[in-house]
Amino acid sequence: MSAAAATAAQLAQAREARAAYRAGAVAPTSGVAHGLVQANLIALPADWAFETLLFAQRNPKPMPVLEVLEAGRVESRLAPGSDVRTDIPAYRVWRDGELADETTDASAAWEEHPDLVAFLIGCSFTFEAGLVDDGIPIRHREHDRNVPMYRTSTACAPAGRLHGELVVSMRPIPASRVADAVTISGRFPAVHGAPVHIGDPGSLGIADLSAPEFGDPPVMQDGDVPVFWACGVTPQAAIMASRPPFAVTHAPGHMFVTDVPDAAYAL
């Protein structure tokens, strides 16, 4: 990560957003605090932490680790003064691999399991700023929707007890701008980088593009091509497959907004 610094206006936007989420506001975070890094969250008991880190190391496209918060720590170094238990718009609580609850405040989960180790994972919402700045349309933003996300038939490399399939996000990109989208996103390997697939969703085992497992159905315009990026919801698929006794994640599309500019992670 480079030493690039956020502007005062960006920092104000990020802190205002986190304060709103802490107060209970709920909305997808695509486009929030333009130009600042966003992150996915997965938190598991300490005895699963090494396997989670190893799973991420073996699957860096969907799980690029930005930070690990050891048990007992809830303030991210990427956002001084933050609290990962409260500063995300929506959380999911998992028990034995099953979704047990969705909440806007995960403090009770940390009280129940004070040994939770939290991982902040790079998010593709980060490089969307570069796409927008280059004039590439982001359809889910245009239509005020969450980005569509799909489970694929591609297996991730297992690590100990953790295993599962790759999850991808999809953005319809005008055919004439696909190469530009690949180049721009490829500059950000810490937030999933370049796409993993372009075109036929069937090649990923996706049977129906209009029915994503996470997020909202896509809006495709004439001339758009489906472009798929590795997604930080992959750990949630691993939770469902591996069934750890307890876990906390962000709700898909509802991210942790940091104080770090995108440029800090650009090549």
C-alpha cells in the first residue's frame, strides 16, 4: 500500500457514512465516499483464524486481505475511530453454516464470541470509481440497485476445514469499453483486480443471469457484455459449505468504508 492520502472532503464523507451506519442507516455502499477503499468483512472464532488466512492466501482473487483485526480489537487501522461491529450498514450472523440473523449492529455477536478475529477483504466497489471517472457506466448505480453476485461452479482451493465455490460480481459493460474496464480494474489487485471471466455465464456454471444468489437482478442494455469479477462474498459461500459454528459477515453489497484512497492500492 502506498502513502497516498485522502482529501479532507473524502475523509468527511467516509466518517459521515460510518456515523450514519452506526446510527442504523441501511443502504448498499456502491458510490459512497467516491475514491476511497471499501472492504468486505468476515469474522470467525480464533480457532478458525489461521485456516481463514490460509484460505485467503490460496485464493487471493476473491479474498485479498487488507487487514486482520486480532481477537479483542474492533477499530480498523484503515479508518481510525471506527468500529467494525457497528460501522457497516448491514451484517449477517451465521450459526453452523446457516444464516441465523441480519442486523445493523453486530455488537452482540462480539459479546457472545469475544474471540472473534475479523478480516477486512478488498472490495470491487473500490475500482468502480476508476471506471466512473473514465466514463464507463455502472448499471447498478444508474438504477439504484445492489450489484448482482453469483455462486459459480469453480471450486476455491481448500484450507483445512474451509472450502467452497467462487462467488463473482457482474457488471454489464458496453462492448466498446470492456478492454478499458479490464485495464482499469487490473490496476487494483488488492481489490480483486481484473475480471475472471467475460461473456457466457454458463462457462462459470451460472444458469440464469437474471437470478443472482446475492444482490439485485442486473439491468442489461443493448450492446452490454457481462463482465465477472471475483467477489468478497466468496467467504460467505465457504461458511455455507464448511459450516463453522459461528461467523459474522457484512451483508452482500453493504461494505466497510475506509479512510484510505483507492490510489493507495493502485499499481
